[in-house]
Amino acid sequence: MTFGEPIARREDPRLVTGQGRYVDDLGRDALAAAFVRSPHAHARITGIDVDDALDIDGLVAIYTWEDLRGRVAEPLPLLIPHPALTHGRTAYPLARDVVRHVGEAVVMVVARDRYLAEDAAERIRVTYEPLPPVVGIENAADAAHRVHDDVPGNIGAHLVQETGDAPAAIRVAPHVLEFRLDIERSASMPLEGRGVYARWDADDGSLRVYSSTQTSTSVRMAIAAKLGLPANKVEVIAPDVGGGFGVKIVHPWPEEVLVPWAARLLGQEVKWTEDRREHFVSAAHERAQVQHVRVGFDDDGRLLGLDVRIQHDHGAYTPYGIIVPIITSTQLLGPYKPGAYRVEFTSLYTNTVIVTPYRGAGRPQGAFCMERTMDRIADELGLDRAAVREVNLIRPEEFPYDQGLIFQDGRPLIYDSGDYPEMLRQVRELIGWDGFAAFRAEAERRGRRVGIGLACYVEGTGVGPYEGGHIEIDSSGRVHVSTGLTSQGQGHQTAFAQVAAAELGVPIEDVIVTTGDTRRFGYAVGTFASRAAVMSGNAIALAARKVREKALRIAGEALEADPRDLEIVDGVVRVRGDAGASIPLRTVAVLSNPLRYAFDESAQQATQFAVGGSMDDPPLTGEPGLEGRDYYSPPRSTFAYGMHAAIVETDPDTAEIRILRYAVLHDCGRLINPRIVEGQIHGGVAQGVGGALYERMVYDDEGQLLNASFMDFLMPYATEVPRIETGHMETASPLNPLGVKGAGEAGVIPGSAVIAAAIEDAEGIRITRMPISPSELYHLREAAAAGTAERTNRARTAASP
């Protein structure tokens, strides 16, 4: 059995030796596109002068919005509408009249190569009438100026969910706290930026598009709709994709419409590859929220009522709807019973890059809110922080647990399974929670300042609506597995092969997996929200079971045995207890296709005279070939969970922050491949550390991104990512055949919360905003010292006669 084994990733040798095949490796003779992008955050376009660009040898075409026709000229789709999104707005592929963030595409240039296209773009003169920019949540809420003239108050969406009467519960609670928390804007930085390459075949009116995307089938449908083509005339292929982290789930990007449109119009191949600055100013960001918390609790720290108001910055447009604040508002609850709960969010337009899911997708903000709340309660009552969490945990016997809210998939927020108290016990043991006081005392004797933090989370994974899987066994015994979702480094070629091999009883070496190619599988949703293993994993398992059933039936006829007495071991169908009565699966594949003509020696076994059989039965029952297709659609999301603990050291002089230890306990149901899960956690923790200590997008008041390069935008190196100590629990999900849950975002979700808690414990200074830098910690120390001095002076003054 290969399911559950920590085998090495099969795709890695090819990728690490430079044999990967990415979008920019394709179409070397294609025409190249480049874009003129707005230098203003908010401005009216008053003129576009292309004359200076026209004399460039090798220029092929220049397009503005006025050159677009039909549906291509319309705004891009609002992918996920919602009743609360009352003023959803999306961009045009090329700006029409007004630009609303620095980096918005205004003109598209096509030339013989990228160098010439860039030269032409630099010669194009766009004149603007600057308009007042709206930057930051406070300015958006103040609404002195509007991002969109027809959106009152800059409010795109407003939603309230509640269970019980939280304000009433808080009013009568023995203890009440009220405070504000801030998470700043950040962004994913995949190794490979976005890219699109398109080829138009005029002879049969078909289009092939290669895109660095997380959702090839949806890009296909979007392109077909925009270009007015039948979907079966559009192929979209995601080759190797150098990371996604959410930014590549958005579709169609303007470039994914414009590049195929130009290829069709020009009758030539066209390609565009994003450069790094373009990624900073024209892709997508995430995270920015302001949270206002009011909580009531009893003497044990038990939640009685929780009321949270969230202001969410969604940037200039809302192509991906309001998924991020919905997830924040519902996943904020984590593994706890909140008593009565009320959450309200307002999603606001600003003149900045759009905000769409980034690994964690609203959950890091939610975990930060709830875990900082738990720490505040513990501090108020003088209780152990772990004890306050323990008293609020959902107990194992309470599953399934209905939180009384509606999740991002439109289904009830019902946790399916778990053992939260046991995980808390294990993470405390792993980090040495109970012995930390002695460690701190020893550190203090040496002049060192250390602190410990703890943070918990629950993650909704495997959101629908569906994914599919197809399996075909050929006459050589190779097993071809196809699924429509894409891969960006998750190890799908390994994990999905393990599922198929386990279900079929074949060596994993015989399994070949294809993802993200609409030629092989046309119906899919995409790779995001920790859903691949749950969705495609189960679909592949169901398809494999169909193939297995058919294989046993055909082998039973050949062996004159009851299919119920057969098993498949190492690719051979055999009678249980009789190793001599067997038939290779490759032969079964041949027998599954009754032939009139033989084209090789294997095929001779399946011709009409060789197979024989009853003269009264038809040669074929069912479909030919040893293959099967099936789909998995979940009743609702399944909920993984985890707990992180960290020990940090803060330098008394420089305020530098160093992570000494980092522990992760995680439960994603049955593990398909523990090694891959471990890798996912490590990658997530790295991004969590980045979000807590380094990564932020800094805008000035004019909407200019001040750190749009790797010279100024900090990310953790391997030297900044601590050694990660991990432990796994396996609580099978009752919602799907494999009992699996997602793991892709587990490492990143509680990063800011756990590191903030540890810094606060080390410093004795309230940490309410993340990320935090050494300079910010230094200023917090100064402010705390000044506050202490002021209180001392007031006390002395009051005591004076």
C-alpha cells in the first residue's frame, strides 16, 4: 500500500535539475506583448499619443480600450457574486477613461520581441488629469473622496452574521474588554510571475492558450465567453507553474483576455511574461484589515459574548468578490465555543492594487483576532494562556459542531471532526510550555529577553462545488490519471499517484498523473483553499474504484472465477490463495477492448476469434477500454485544524526579533503522504514568519507603492526561518471516502498571532499590529517607557501635600 507512505516527490528531480517547462519556456518565436501602465493611483485619461512609437522597426500593433470590440471591451467578470456585495466593480481589460491604481493597464503593445515592445511602450505618451486618491482603510471609511463615483461611502459590501445576542451577553458579562487590532497589507511572491502564451489556428477556428494559472478550466471558459468562441474550441494548459499562493486563482486577468484576443486578431502567436515590478503593482495583494473587538467573559476566561467589527481593504476592484472577509469573519472562531457571536464587516474600495486570496485567505487575520483576544483575557484575569484556551475548546464528543454561521461555500459552518483538547496537550508538550518559566529565568540571568506564544486555528478545506478524475490503464499496464485542477508545487504528481496506486493495487512507478490540461480533463474548478487532496484525491479514488470493478469483472471472465474472489497485487489480478491463477492488468486492458483487427501481439489476444465466449452474448458489454471517470462533490467543507507555539528572543538593545523554537501540531485527516504534508507546513510557516516580521506593502498618501522591488520588500531567507518541530494527528473526516482534509495553508494561518504573543510575552508590551519590525518594537518600548514615567509622575504629584 502506498497511501500514507512518506515517499519522495516524483516531480522534484525534473524540476530541480532545470527541466521544468514554464510558460516563458514556450513560444520562443511568438510576438511579445508589453503594457503601458498607469503611474497614478487615481486619474482621468485625457489623451493617448502613440506617434513616437510608430517608427520602431518590429512594432506590430498598439491597442487602447477604444480598439477593443464586443465582450472584450466590457469589464472583466465578477467571479464570485454575493448578496452582500452590493457595489461590486471590476476593471476593463484596458483602462477606459479612469485609472484607479498605479499599475493599471492602459495600452497594450505587440512587437517582434519583448525588447521592442518595451521600447515602443516607453514612447507612448498618456496624459492624465489627477484625481484625489483614496489610500488606507481610514481614508476609505471617511469617504471624503470616492474611488468609484457611483459607490457611496466607498463601501463595496457590508455583511452581518450572528448567533445568539452577543451585545446582550457582553453587557451582563462579569468582565468586558474592548480593543483594536490591525493587520497590514502584504502579498504573495511566487518564484514565477504570471504569463500567457496564445496560438490561434485559423483553419479550424481553435485557440490554444498556455497560462501560469491555478485554474485552467475556468480560464478556458472565461476566454471562450469573452472572445465569443465555443468552449470546445479553446484549450487552456497550465504547464509547470512556479508557485501560485492564491494570486493565480484570479481569472481572467486582463492579459489572459488580451493576449489570446491579439493572437486571434493578428493570426500569430503572442506571449506576455510578467516582470517583477508588474507583479508588485498590477497583480494582487491581501491581508489589510482593521478589527474592533468587544468581548465578555467569566472568571475562568470562558467566552460569553464576542462582537467583532472588521473593516477590510479590497483595493480598487472586486473581481474575486468578498471571499477574504467572509473567511475572516467565520474562521475567526477557531476551535472555540464563542457563546454568543456577532461579526460585521465592511469591505472598502481604495486606490490600490486589488485584494484577492493569498495563502491563508483571510484566516491569518481571523486567527490574529481570536488568539490576541484569548491572550488579552488571560492577561486580564492573571490566568495561564493555555488554560484560557482549554476552557473554551469544543470537546471531541460535540462533533459535528455547528457554529451557526454560513461559510464561504454558502454552506453551514459545521466542523466535522477533531480532538482539540488533545492537540493542545500535545503542542504544550512539544514546545515545553510548562517548563518555560525555568528557561526564561535562566535566560534573564544571562541578560537575554525571551517569550513564548501559542495560537490555534481551524481551517475550512475542500470547498466545492466539485472536482473530477479520470483513469485509463493501457495495454502496457501504465495507469494514466488525469484531473482538471492545476499544480503549483504541491506534489500532486506524487500524492494523486499514491491514491490511484493504492486503490488499484499497482506499483506507483506505473502511474502517470496529468493536471491542469483541458485537453485531458475539461471540467474542474481549480487549486486553492487547501482543496486538491480532498476534491481531486477523492474523485481519483472513485474513478479508480470504477476501473478496479471493471478489471475484476473482465479478469473473472478470463480466469473463470468469481470477481469477488479476485485481488490486484502489483499490477496482477489473481485468485486469492491461488497465485497460479492470475492475469496481468495490462492483459485485462487488452481484453477490455474487443477488436476486429490486430495491430500488435498484445492486440491479438482481444480479437473476435481469440476471445471467443458465449455465442449468445455480445462481444462488448459497457464501454470499451479499461478506464473510468468520476466526480466528487462535498456536502460542505471539511475542517482541518492545528496549533502553533513559538519561543522568541528580542534583543534588549537593537530590538531585533529571533525565533528560537517553532512547534506545529496539525490534523488534516488521513495523511496521503506525510512527507508532502510536512513540506506544505514548512512552506506555510516560512510565509507566516514573513507576514509577521517582514512582508508589507507600503503606500504613500498619493497611492504610490514605495517598496515595489525586492530591494525594499523584505522576505525571510532560509536563515530567518526557524527549524520547525512538527507533530501530526489523524482524525478522519466523515464527509469524504478517503477521510482526508486539506493541508496547504496550515503553516501560515497562525503565524502573526503566535509570534505577536511571544513578542508580547518577552517584552511586556501590548502587540496589536502586525507585521512588526525591530524599529517598530523599539518605538513601542520608548512609548511604554514614556507612559510608565508619566504614570509615575502623576502618582507622585497626587501624593504630594
